[in-house]
Amino acid sequence: MDVIVVGSGIAGLFSAFRLVSRGYRVLIVTPGILRSSSYRAQGGIAAPVAEDDSVEKHVEDTLSAGDGLSDEGRVRRMVYRGRELVFELMDMGFPFDMGEKGLELSREGGHSFYRILHSGGARTGKKLVEFFLNKLEGNVSYMNGHVVDVVEDGYRARGVVLWDGVGLRILYSRAVIIASGGYASLYKSSTNPDTSLGILMYNLYKKGLALESLEFVQFHPTVFHAPDGRKILITEATRGDGAILLNEEGERFVNETDTRDKVARAIARQKSAFLYAGNIPESLILEKYRFLYVELRKYGYDLTKDRIPVYPAAHYTIGGVRTDLTGYTQFMGLFVIGEAASTRVHGANRLASNSLLEALVMADEVSSLLSGMLSGLDYREISYFPNPVPLPAGPDGVLDEYAFIERDEERLLQGLSKVKSGLPRLILESALFRKESRGVHYRSDYPSKREEFRGYLVWHKGNLAFEPVKFDVHAGEP
């Protein structure tokens, strides 16, 4: 096998598509073809395709949301190349939603223009995954299971360790692309699939790769918490179309088009909060948000007229394996892309719908880079005896209790007393170290930004280091 791709979200599928188009043999390993955060993505892909929009304006919005920690050069590359890839998707026949005047664009929190392309209304992720699965049919191999580790030989990746539900197996290849997602399901209250636990990410850290920005966990503001435990995300595109947020007195309490961190914090401070979309034309809801309408009706709520109770839930993790937009790591033949990676484009707060854009760009970049490298990467099966890697049963609630939207030293220390090791401990220690409020990280005991913390927290070989920002970037609003 030439390349093993771990994960079946957009980053994994698009990189596989690019590679098989160049004639390489690809194996996709996943715990479930449709068990990805990409498949659940509702909002869409952010790209400056409108006549009155521009790459520069999209870059400015991204930098502002990133609150002083977004790498401007990488952001510019992501937006510029991402825009080209969106046009390429159109040429490939991907069915973006169209209106009478052309592309039907939405606006989400933090965006100054309507620039969110969507498909199937609020089913963009599902449509993208199905589109690429169709393109890949008959051209790639698939294997089900949890990849828990990477086979490495002197800083050279040789394959992966797979848990197939019975035991551990070794799969060999010339190169490995990790697109396994983030770690938001370490929280009980999460919109992510239950596989988003960061198991592989943590094991890569134990092998010597650096992790950074783990304290930056984005919470989606408007999630319906169903009585049976389901978490139904209500896309912020509804607010872009006019839906409002009300408290228990029926009063508006926040600017609904603000960035996610501000809206989530405002909702969490209410005794109860409700999303009301009754001011949106019923025809638009039934056309664009039919999926949400149908799902909410199962629980007795009508999106066209009822106030829907909402509360934030962990949704996207900005931190991950330190890399750039190519996914390159210090292990030859190993690349990390998508939500598993930390590229510094999102800074301290991801701008809505930039994640699918980043996934597309990283998949494009890594496939181009690998195409020029694979001839020099040999296939070799080595004697390798993997250590047993226990799969956690699921979140224990510690992060929900002690490192949710608003944090403070007392609660973080209490959390640390309950967690002795693993990724949750690194998250808690990072949140404790950052004595400021920036982006999605809010400390009630340090409610303002502090210039001395304008930088990145990097975990490497058991040590936590602070790396100051070394580039000139717009710092966002004070």
C-alpha cells in the first residue's frame, strides 16, 4: 500500500481522492465511514466568492476572530487557495445550493459578508462526504477499526496500529496521513461523534510529536439537548437569516451575529436561553433547514414557531499536533491534517465554517507534497510489537465540570486533582497556565487579554513551553 489515510471526514476523503487521481494506492482506515465530524457539519464552507467580497476581507474576519494568534501568512494561503478549490468543486459537479441570482450564500457569526456556501440546506458536510465517497468508489480500499498508534522506525513512519475490536493489527504503507479529527468528545456535552477522543493524538505526543493550543476548545452556542441524550446542533446560519436568541423573560441578550465564543458565553450566563426562528419565512425554513425542522419535531418542537431551548456544547478543538498547512511532521512519511492538526490559522477562536475550508486546503497541500515524495519513501515491514492501548469508555465529565466555557484557577486545580494523566490533563494544565481570556478560552479570574500571553502553549516530551507570537498580525478587538 502506498498511503494509509486515517479518517473518513473531508480532510481524509479529499486527500485520498487527490492521491488516487495521481495513480497511488490508498487505504482508508476509519471506525465508520459516516462517523466523522465532517458528516455532521451543517453550516458549509466559507469562501469569498460574492462580487462584493474579497480574499482580503475574509482574511481580516479570520484574523479578528483569531484574537491575535492567527498566523496571517497561513490564513491568507488558506483563504486564497480555498477559494480556488471551491470553484474546482463546482467544476466537478458538487451541488452547492443555488438561488435565482446564482449561489445561495449564508452569513454566520464573525463574518462581515454572506460567504458561506452550503448544500442541501443544513446538510453540507453530509453532501460533501457522500460526493467524495462516490468519486472514490472502486478506487480505494477501506478497513474498519480504530487506529491507536503509528508504526515508526527511527522517526520514519512505516504504518499504523489498528484495533479491530478483537485485537491489535499492524498495517504497513509508504506514508501515513492522519485525519482522525479532534478531541471534543472528551466532553460529555459534545456535538462530535463518540470517536473524537484524541487517542491517536495523545499517542503521537508520547512518541515525540508536539501538541499545542489544547486549551482552545470551541463551544457551539446553539445546541438542543434532547431528553434522550442527543445533541442537535442548530446551525448559526439560522441566526444569519434572522433567528434571534431570547432569555427566559423573552428578551434578547446578545448580538446574534457575534463570534461563537461571545454568543456561547452569553448563553451560558442565562438561566435558560431559546432560539426563535419564527421571524424567518416558513418556506425558507422548510427548504433550507428541513433537516433541523424534522429532527426537532421528533421532540415536539416546531422550528417555524416555537422557542427552542439551547445551550452550548463542545464542538471544535483548535489545538492538535503542531504542523503547517501541509500537515508535515518530524516523522518522515507522517502527515497530520484537519482537526487533528494545529496550523495556527484559527488562532484562539475559529471563524465559523473555516474548518471545512482548512480541511480542503490541507488535503490538497499534503497530496501535492506527497506526490513529490513518495518515490523516495520505501515500503518496509519491520518487526514491531505494539504496546496495548486501552480505549477509554468515554468522557467522565471532568472537563465539563472544571474546564467548560468559563474557567478559573480553583476549578481547574480541582479538575487536575481528578485527572492524573492523558490528554484531559494536558488540556487542564494548559488552561491553568494561560492566565488571561482570549478567544474561546475565558478565565473569570483573568477576564482580559494580557500581552505577555500572546503566544502558544506547546507540549513536547512531557514539558509545557510558551512560544511567543513571532509574526505581525491583527490582534482583533481589545
